[in-house]
Amino acid sequence: MIPILDIELLRTFHAVARLGRFRIAAEYVHKSPAAVSVHIQRLEAVAGGRLLERDNQSVTLTALGERLLSSTTALLQSHDRVVEELHGTALAGRVVFGIPDEYAAHVICDILPAFTSTWPNVVLEVKTAPSFELREQVEQGKLDLALVVQPMSGRTSALLITVTTPVWVGSTIFAAQEGEPLPLALYAEPCPYRAAMTDTLGRAGRRWRIVLDSASSQAIKACVESGLGVTLVDRARVSQRMKVLSDLPTVGDHEVVLMHARGGQVHEAIDLLSRTILENFRL
């Protein structure tokens, strides 16, 4: 008998792969952690091998898991699109969507084109700003939806996309000068990573100075890779020209969430864009 890939099992697997934690993935797919484990075991039986390696903190994909994730992303997208079409959805509307600069290129290039081509009657307006500013605009009703990075809060009004571990980075040749203030490449206010950097160094009694203050993630990256300063980035975004500075004080995990305007009407276009981002966003 030819093995069959169950869509529900695949959706659970994608949630675990993206979120990196069984408990958080279970909340996302509205199942118990035990049910998520059963789903993964059933999918591993079909795939013919282990898909995940687990420890006490998180899970990582095996080589087989990486192949399955890559080869089934389009399958899930096609499945959801067919279901929408079968239900006769003539999707239309306008969505004002906010993204932090550091994730803008990924979302704009890898996620939004497929959404707009599938739903051409949806008018999409995209704005970029620091996460805390986006959060304020959502709360003021100026944005319908926003991707926001923030310290782990456990808030239930936002849709969790993933959890990220920020790390200190400098260039591969960077060496801190003993006794000298730490040169920082700071994200423009109001940014959670800017606040995390200054607050963490302040609590540790570490002196610092500003080398760059910019709203551009590309400018921050260039400053760090050239050896002029250090900054805080998602661990997944450490480039080959950077190194992790493990001697600096640890910064706690942050969450990437989708926020919707309080009291705003969640029309179908906003809901579908939210699901599209949830299923396709990658650090």
C-alpha cells in the first residue's frame, strides 16, 4: 500500500518545525502536547525515519525533517488555496499591514507575492517601522495587522508565530577593548532589541557608546560586519561575517507575533493574510 501524507499531520509538523517547541506548537494547532507527539510519530512512520531531535529546551530538524519541510510547504499552500476556492470565496478588501525592517525583505519577497497573485481583489498596503511603533499603530487602529517582535509576554491577544533567541554579535575580527565603552550599533527607537541592549548592559554595569543609530537593518548589519560596532540579532540571522559574543550578558528569548487592531473588524482578507504569514514565515 502506498503511504499517504495526512494534511493534518503535516500541519502539526510544520508548526513544531517553525515554533521549535512542542508546547507552543500544541497551542497553535489547538491540541495537547501528547496529541502533537502522536502526530509526529505517525508522520515519522510514513516518512520512514526520525524527523526531529529533541532536548529539554527545543527541537531541531533532522536531515529527513528538513527535506520533508521543504518539499511539503507548497503542498500545504496549494491545499489551503483549493479549499478556499471550493468554498467559493470571492476575497476582496483592503489590508494595511506593518512589518519591522529586519523582516521586511523576507515577507515582501517570499510571502506577499503569492498572496496578492492568489487574491488580486485584495488591496494590500505595507508599512515598515520599529516593532514598538507598529504595536502602537495597531492599538490606535492605524494598522489592520502587524508583525511585531517583543519580549516573551504570554499575551493571548496576539498570534504567536515563532520564538527567537537574540544573541550579541560583532565582526569575525572584533575584539572588545578592555576598559573602553562597548561600541553599539543601535536600532532606531522604539525597538525591543534597542531596549534589550541598553537595559541588559545597564544592569550588568557595562559601559557603552553609540556608533550607529539607524532604522535600517542593512545599515546595522554593515556596521557590525565592518568591525565598527556590536549589536543584537536573532541567532538565525548571524551571518558568515559575524561571530557570537558569548562574553556579553545574556538577553532573554523574544517572540514574533501577529497583532490585530483591538475592536477592529477581522474581515476575511485580514484573516487569510494572517494564516498565510503564520504558515510561511521563517527566521
